[in-house]
Amino acid sequence: AQTPSVLIEDVSGNLSAIYGLMRGNTQVYFINQKGVLFGNGSSVDLPGLVVSTLDLSASDFEAGNFNFTNNGVGSGITIEGLNAINDVSFISDHITVDGDVNVTNGSFHAVAGQSVVVTYDSNNLIQFDITEAIDTNDPDGVIHITANGQIIAQDVNLRSRVIDPYSLAINNQGLIRATGLDTSTPGVIRLVGQGGTVNSTGEVDAGGGDIEMLAGTINLTG
């Protein structure tokens, strides 16, 4: 049976700042078009969490259609630290990881686009399709893992789609590590910067698993 899910939307007009614990037995879709901050010390104990600054209408959610669209508000997601047990997914037009992210029993997904469609395969694994690219040239990168940032999860999936070929779609200055499920199922790291540049001056460690990179330009140093 599919895990029950709930849609939570912060319509306060302010950024959502999460410093505590999100816990429950439902899959949570959390929306705030004004931006979301996960502060250092925040933790998530849910079957799954999808956080987005793109809008998801209640009617789409109720129909099981997970169509995330940018309504022009254009605020990003910042993660200063996060401990999660199961899958966590972040969907926005700008995502910054500036602290330690640890996912013990699942995957970390960061997906950047103007429109993103989420589906689930036959094994109930989450899939992302960026249907509209971002028209930006952010000097820090649309998805930015800072020098202070590290992501450790079973699998790590960073995916961005931009229009400008010189745009920094993904900029990894920190550490990305995939631990895998067990020794027979090593982790996978995917850095996909469609239409733009993937820049990695930090560390990418799949521990014997696969590292996949796709972009117009890939720069690897260090």
C-alpha cells in the first residue's frame, strides 16, 4: 500500500525557517513560494519529504499529479544542516547546501527548474522531469554545495536545467558522498546540469559505486 501523503503550504508570506524535528508516518509535501531554510540541527523522520518553492496546486495534489511550477515568486532553498532518515527531495529555482546533510536510510535529491514533474515508478521510487529550464546565470550556481557543505546519503541526485550554456547549473565546492544500501549495492551520485555547466572543485565519493555527470561543460579540479 502506498504511504499516505499530506500537502502543507506556508502562505504566511515569509520564508519558512525549520530548526527542529519534522516527524510522522505520512509522506509530506511542503510548499513555500517565499523560500525555505533548514537550519543547523534540523531533522526529519518521515517516510519521505518533498520541499519546494515552486507551487503545487491542491487540485493537482489530490488527483495525484505532482506538477511543480514557478509562479514568478522566485525564492530559493537553503540547507545549513539536516539529519534525515529516509528520502528527502528539494525542488526550487535555487538550492544552496551550506552545512552538513546526512541521510541515513535514503536518497538526497536536489532538482532545479522552472517547472518540475514528479512521478513514482513501480517500486515507488521518486522520478523527476524538469519540463521548463531556468533562464539565469547565477555566479554561485543554481545548485550550490559550498565549501562548508557536505551531502552524505545512500544515493545523491543533483539535477538542474538551464537555458544559458555558460550558466553554472551545479557548483560543488564541498563533499558529496554516496554510501549505498549495503556492500552489494553501492551508492550512485548523479550530477546533471542540462544546458549548462557542472563545476566540481570539491570531493565526489561514491565508495565503489557509480558517478554520472551530464552537462554542456564539465569542469573537474581537485
